[in-house]
Amino acid sequence: MARMVRFDRDGPYKIEPGQVPADKPIWVCGCGLTKNPPFCDGSHKPCRNEQPGTLYVYDKDRATVVERRDDV
């Protein structure tokens, strides 16, 4: 079943040591484009040019915008 999940961040969440059992920060995807969930892989870079108030629909490879919807 397909579903649309709306993300509103254009970058990852940083989780500091002490919040999780780790010795270095962990970066968790906040844009929904990562190919290595839940971790950030740098796929958020195209999100930086997105405009507020616009929904961007990406292709199945999460690389190309296939549709834009304004005022959502």
C-alpha cells in the first residue's frame, strides 16, 4: 500500500552522545529522502531549495521532484 508522508525539515536531527548509547553524534534523517533510514546519508541537499508552503513529491528513487503542490 502506498502512502504519502509529509516531512517539513530540510536537514537531519542531531542526537548527541548521552542521549543514546554512543560515543559520537548520530544524525537521523529529517527530510525523508535518505536511502539508509533512519540515518542521514546527505540526501537532504535538494530540499534546501524548497519553498515554504509547497509540497514536493519525489520519484521512487527519492532523487527528482515529480510534482509540486502549492498552498498545502
